[in-house]
Amino acid sequence: MKKQGFTLIELMVVVVIIGILAAVAVPKLFGMIAKSKASEVGPAAGTYVKLQQAYYSEASTVGGWTLIGYTAPNDGATTNFYYGIGEIGLKNSSNVSSATVAWQAANPKALNECAAVSGVTAGNVNLSGANWTVSVTPNSTNTDLTFEAEAKTAGCQALTPTFANIGK
């Protein structure tokens, strides 16, 4: 009677192949998870910009979060980001004449190359060292607003889509 089965060498080869696949796939998986978490910031900033533009077109002044009707995702704190009001307070800010930070976000945990911001807690309005900011500037004729999104920390992606990583 002939016994059939796998030899020890065959089993070791399979284990090595699975190990190589895992060594390649696991870092890619964590990179994709971080990228999906970071994708929350852009739409949150976009919502703020749209609400601020709508408010400005009606009131001819820049408004704080409460006046324009903006609430940060998940009431200002998620597991991925903390959001905060910039230099524009909760009330009407008609004295804005130059670039003023109006919206900011910080990540309490590192996301790939984007380092975590230390000392940031949920509900903290002053996010010193926030990784992402949106500044608002009324134009010289006070008929429209200009918004500038900025990723302040090296390794953090910009809020607006770019073509920097195509083909990589």
C-alpha cells in the first residue's frame, strides 16, 4: 500500500511563499487604511467652504461656524481627526480683511508619513499645530471670498486633489 501526502520540503515552500505574500500585502493594507482615513478631511473642508460662501453672498460678511450652520463631522471629534475653529470665532466676523485661518483639522494618530499632532483633545477649539487649515480672505471689492487650503506638516497630503502621485 502506497501512502500519499506532502513532504516536509513542499510544506516549507508553501509557508515561505505565504510569508513573502504577507510581508508585501500587510504594509500595503495599512497604507490604504491610512489613506481612507485621511480622505475625511477634504469633504469636511469643502462643506465649510460652501457654507461660508453661501453666508457671505447673503450677509456680505464672514461668519463663524454657528452663523453659517457648519458642524464638524461627528460634533468636532472623530476617531481620526479633531476639528477646530480658527481665528474666526463663533459670531459674526465682519473685521476680516486679510487671510484669516477659519477652519483647521489635526490628526491625533500618525497617518503614514503625516505625523500625529500631540496635545490635541476632542472639543479643543485652539488646535495649535493643526496639520490642515483653510484660510479665508475677502477680495478687495468685498464681493467674493478667496479660500486657501494648506497642509502644514511635511508628509500630509493637501486637502484638494493633486496629480502628484499619478503613476507612483
